[in-house]
Amino acid sequence: MSIISVSGLSKYFKVFKHHRGGLGAIRNLFSRQHSIVRAVDDISFEIEPGELVGYIGPNGAGKSTTIKMLTGLLVPTSGELLVNDLIPWKERQTYVARVGAVFGQRTTLWWDLPVIESLNLLQHIYKIPKENFEANLEEFHETLELGPFLDTPVRALSLGQRMRADLCAALLHNPDLLFLDEPTIGLDVVAKERIRQFIQKINHERNTTVILTTHDLSDVEKLCQRVMIIDQGKLLFDGELSRLKDKFGGQRELVVDFSEEYRTYEIAGATITAQTDLQVTYAFERGMITASELIGRLSAKYRIRDLEVREPEIEETVRRIYEERLLE
Amino acid sequence: MRLFWQLTKTSFQRHLTYRTAALAGLMTNFFFGILRAAIFVALYDLQTEVEGITLEGAITYAALGQAMIGYLSLFSWFELMNTIYTGDIASDLLKPMNYFGFWMAQDLGRAAVNFALRGVTVMIGYAFIFDLVWPRGVTRIFAVAVSLLLSWLISFSWRFLINLFSFWTPNARGILRFFFVLSWFFSGFLMPLRFFPQWVISISYLMPFPHMFNTVIEIYLGVLKGPEIILALFHQVLWVLGLILAGQLVLRLGIRRLVILGG
């Protein structure tokens, strides 16, 4: 039984035509000319309980609009949307009680209250039993290292601290479903890693379903088995991350450090893409030759000190998908 | 209900931390009130009573008006509007709570702080300078207290309602300002309503504003007596219910066409 079931979901926005200049301002008052923007256009998917799904796409692709519909903040223009057997926007209050959400760009905590006060208010808002609340708080206190800033007002927190506090706030009521909208935006490497580990842990230990939207593809690579790509309101890809790489990954690379200098480093089945002193980078096609075959050929001909196989970066793959419209 | 009090308490504590702002507001209200009282002294000249209000009554009216500015947030209130424009409303709608109650609880905390820091202090201050009228008798004091509470309920439900304009227009600030100015005039805040011609009074009583301000003043000053008080309180209750109902309906429509900005 799917936890999220979406079929033919669309959201159109009316954008009123704007006339420029002084006369334009007057025309704007009376003009009802508008164009329709299809922010989300007929998308369908199912998500099973316990899945950790990455939802990616370029800016303005329709990611946030989808998340806002899934969280019950926006009313769809058309289509079916059932989460936890509820229609989010219709039964908002019942629905949001079982859901958690973190928006990287804004906090769900009270800006001028100490973190702990916000968390205490949430206990009342979600009617969390005292034992659950205390057990959760203790666990998150440890894993998210909240200790140093529990008594600090939210406005005085660093971005990384605020994100940790927000994550804690979103999970205190043991939601079945967690929406993360760019949870690592603007964070440094260490803070990102900490957040990722935490998300993984929650997903594993509590079987919480997680929907993650992000621009940071290393988030997706480290966390998600399944990825959905949306662009211009259309769902372009929905499947396993490895399948995405196999299909669109393009060339793999082999970097070789030779022990001595040779006149030429040419080898059949691969092309040289870079060369510095004794280090040569080869590119080879997946399906044409395997890495071990290529290494065999090289070591038969040259003396090799060190080598490294580089998989195509997911970043690169997705860039190609966006730019070359590979999926259309 | 526990959540309601919790939110009220938190908001109370939060507003207590803005002591400097409250003090600044207090000083402004206080000195402006002296000016208003002085104008009454000049206007009354040798008359002892105008439209059933004595000079002491008029000065007390000015003092009460100044004391209630903070409590009723008479000059402006854009907090809800701002959350719609910043998109912070998303966080509030993602919480399983009654949206109206959520704001009401917080406004109660705000009103309580303003009542204590800016209301009571202003009255005490004027008591040193002028001869003020004080309500006599347990029943009248009780009626004033009830009416004051109802005033806040009307004021809040009305502010909630007009802030919802921001669901429909990208800049509701101007509209809200217009409504606030309207409220100063028709609530009797600028001048006691009794000083106006009857047709102005009749028009104003078609609006919530006199019930939000004038009623409590007239009960306090003893202009209203016995059954008139009961009737006035009853009208206040009707306005509270009407405004809450309107707020709920408009909120429902607004959320349906909500566009959350940013993110």
C-alpha cells in the first residue's frame, strides 16, 4: 500500500500581463490579460512506506510546487493526490499531524524564542505524549548535538545549528512522512555530512518515508536509492539512481600514473583526454570495454605505478540531462 | 485549550522582552494624551457638560483612549499579513492547529502585556495630573471588565479578517491602513461619538468600530446605565460572533487560492 499516490497531478498559475510605464500602471488596473504557467503538468507516481526518494530538477522546474501540494499548502488545479489515505489540502489539520517538513530556506521555529521553548510549544501543538517527547528529545539532543544552543533564540543560531534544530522539530512527533526541501542549502561540508547521516539514520531506524528535494546532487547520491527528475512541470525520470547513471552516465575515466616515460601512451579502446608528466587520463565507453580489460591491456604494454577508475559524476549526468534534454 | 494558554504565555513572555519598544510607546501615548486633554479643557471653556459628558469625563475619555491604543492595537497590525508575504504562513499551516486560535492566543499575550505596561501605567500617570472619573460599584466595574475583554475580541477578529486581504492582493498594506483610519473615526477614538450628529452615529453603529471602543468608554463613564449596559454588551457579543464567522469563511476561501511565495 503506497503512502503517497499521485496521478495526473497538475498545478497551473495565472500570470497577469504587466504593462510598463505610467500608463501601463493604469492599464494594469483594468487589464485581465494573463497567461497560464504550468508549474506542475500531469505527473503521476507512487511512493512506498520507508522509501527515501530524491526529487530533483533545475530552478523553476516545479519541485517546490509539488512539495507544497503534497504538504497540503496548495490546492491542485487537477489530478488525484492521496497521502496517508488523506487528501492533504482538504483535511489539512488531520493530515499535517502525521507529517514533518523542513524547508532549508525558512524555519518552522519561532524566530525570537529559545529553541527549547519552540520545541515545548510543538509538544502541545502535536499533542505528543510526555514519554515520547522526552525520549525523542533525548535522542535528537545526542545525534544532532543540540546541547550548546538549546537556550539560544532561533534568530541567533548559525545556519547549520538552525537546520539541526528544524530537523529535530520536524521529527518530535514521529511522523510517517518527512519532507525535506533543500535541507543542506548553504551548509559547509561537515554540517552537510552530519545532516545526511541523521536523515539516513531516521530513515533506517524509524522507517520514515523521506522525500528530499535538493540542488546538491551529492545529497541524492549519498542518500537516495530512487530519484525523480522534474523539469518544466513534467516528470522526466523516475527510477533507481544506478539506472540513471547506466543510461545517461556517458564516459567513464581511467587515470593512470606510469612508472617511467614512454614515447606514446596510446591504447586501443580508450582515448586520452588529459596528460601531465607521467599521469594520463583515458576516457572509455561503457559497454564497449570494461575497466579490467582496459587495465589488462595497459599493464601488458607499460609499467604502471598507480591507477584509478572514475565513475561519471551524477552532477555531470544530470547536467547533461537538463541541457541536452536527453529524456524527451 | 492547553495549547491556547501555552501560546498565550509564550507570546506574553516574548512581548515582555520588547520593553524598550513598550516604554517608547508608553511615552508617546502619554504625552499625546495630555495634548488631547488640554484641547478638551479649551473646548469646554465654561460649559460643565456636553452631550452628557462632563469635562472630567472628557479628560477621562482621552486618557482611556490613549491607554487602549496598545491593548487594542488601534494604530496598525500587519503581523498576519507579513507571514503571507514572506511565505512564513507555510510553517503555521503545516502545524496541526486551528489557525484562528493560533493567532488569537498570540494576540491575547500581546494585548495582556500592552494592557499592563501601556494601559494601566498611562491611567495611573494621568491620575496624578488630572481629576479622572473612576467607575463606581462592583457591577459597573464588572461590566467595564467584560466590555473591555469583548473589545479586544472584536478588535482581534476584525484585524484578523482585514489581514486576510493579503491572500488576494500582493500589497494589502494600503487597504489595511485605510481600514485603520476608518476605525479611528467611527470607533469614537478621535472624538467621542456623542459629539457627532445623529446620522454619523447611526452610520458608525452599522460597523464594528463603536463596539470595539466607544461602548467600553460609555460604560466606564456611566453614560450608559442599567439595561443599556446589558444591551451594549449583547451587541458586542454579536459582533464578536459575526466577525469570527466571517474570518473563518474568508480564511477558507483564502487558503484555497493561496500561493506560497519563495522557496
